[in-house]
Amino acid sequence: MNEDEIRKERIRGLLTPDVLVCKDCREKYKEEVSCSSCGINMLDPGYKGMVYECPICGKLYCENCWKKAEGVKQESKGIFH
């Protein structure tokens, strides 16, 4: 693994509701840890949801945006909740 991949893996490991990081790191890595859809910084202490990663492109999504996308996917298949 090169340095960039190692850094990304470490950041991904921090994206859990149990881990808190300082304000400087939240700002420094904001672009890498923000939802690709709504832009919420998922390292912020106020964010308590899950973090989802697209297995193809690697983009990160907050729980709300991921569930919205899954809802659209289910509706397009004719499955409604």
C-alpha cells in the first residue's frame, strides 16, 4: 500500500460514532470524510449515523443519503415500503 491508501484506510477507521477527533482534523480531512451527496462532515461530533462507501467508486455517504438512494433503487424495481 502506498502512503495515500494507508492514510485513507486510517481515516475510514475513524468514521465510527464512537471515535471523536479534534476540530483541526475535522477541518483538515473534511473533503475526504464528507457525504458525497449532502456534504455533511461525518467526523463532526453531532453526526451519529452510519457511514456507507460505494464499493465501486469509493465515495462516502451519510446514512440518510444512502437510505434515500436505496429507497429510490427499491422503487425502481417496483418494491415499495
